[in-house]
Amino acid sequence: MHKPQDDTENNSELEYSMASLAAALADASRVKILCALMDGRAWTATELATVADISASTASAHLARLLQNNLISCLSQGRHRYYRLTGSDVAKLLEQLMGLSGISHPSPIVRTPVSLRKARTCYDHLAGEVAVRLYDSLVKKGWLQADGTALTETGRDHFSRLGIALGDESKRKACCACLDWSERRYHVGGSVGAALLLHCQQKGWLTRTPGYREVAVTPSGKLALRTLFDVITD
């Protein structure tokens, strides 16, 4: 007869896994690599070594550690290998850690560049001041549930009318309130947040700088955000 696994053993395995994950994050170079991957793109080891200001061999060791802890995944195309975050859950964890690091001091000094505070990517969705205002507006309009966990029926109807195509929600969380590390408030994450960002890019309302997280709101984007979502951008 199979003997049930002892709860103590299960707890020990969980604690070990948590400690291993924390240790993988406890290195400045590895954190730089992960933050670079927050733009949602796949990067080469050479590119990540450059952004982390480390040698190629050191970057290789760090990438192996991050792969071991399932924080990143590796994609192969021909002779090239590319690295990216494992998924939106990892991006959300990093965003929350950024927030915690910013409030760990009694009077935090905001050193975030203005361009990043205004609008940036958080993996595959929009973050920053504009995204927080958008979240608040969607809740106020009754399109998004107050806790940010789902669109309302009214919200789904309006998204459909606007032509915002929602992704396959069976593969990831449909919607979530993602804590914005620079604003200390929520922006929209999950497949809804990804669909919003993609739609705004396709419409030319937002433009991204290749290789960076900054997002710029175009003149037509300012008009659309104001008329469609009641979001005023400076």
C-alpha cells in the first residue's frame, strides 16, 4: 500500500524551492537581466551581457541559474538562442519587487526617469501613470470590476465595439490588478491588459522604442484616450 507523503516533507520541499528562487534573485546582475526582459522581447545572451555590464561567460552562468529556477526560458532559432521571461507571472513578481524596494525606506526618493513613469511596458501590458489612469477610468465607467479581476459585461461589450480582441483566457489569467511600482497604484494586467496595449499600438495611439520599455503617447493616442476612455494625458 502506498504510504502518503508526509506533510513535513512537502513543506520542506516548498521552503527549499522558495529559498532557491530568492537566491536566484539575490544578485544585481541577474536582476538587471530580468529587468531588461521586462520589455517582453526575446534577447540574446550577448545583448543581456551588455545591458548587465558583465562578460559573456558571466552572463552565461547567470542565465543558467535563471533557467534552472524557471524565471526565463530559452528559444532557439537556427544558430541563435534567445532568452525571455517565462511568463506574465514572473513579470508581475518583478513589478511587485520594484514596488517593495521603493517603499522599503521611510521617505523614498523617486529616481525613475520621467519617460518611464509616464508610460512603459510591464512585460506585455501598459504600465506607468497613463496605465494607472486608464485602470481607474475603466473601474469608474463600470467596464472593469473594482478589484480588477475581470471585465464586466458592459466592459466586454464596449471592448467588442472598439475592436479590442481579447486573447485565449484559458491559457493565462484573463485580467488582474497589477501593482505599478512607480505609481504605487494598480494598472490592468492579464490578457485584458495585453489586448489593450496591442490595440493601442495597432491604432498608432502608442509607440514603443525598440529595445526599451518606454512608451510614447501619440497625438492621436491622446485624443483617443480622452474621448474613448476619459483619460487625460499631459
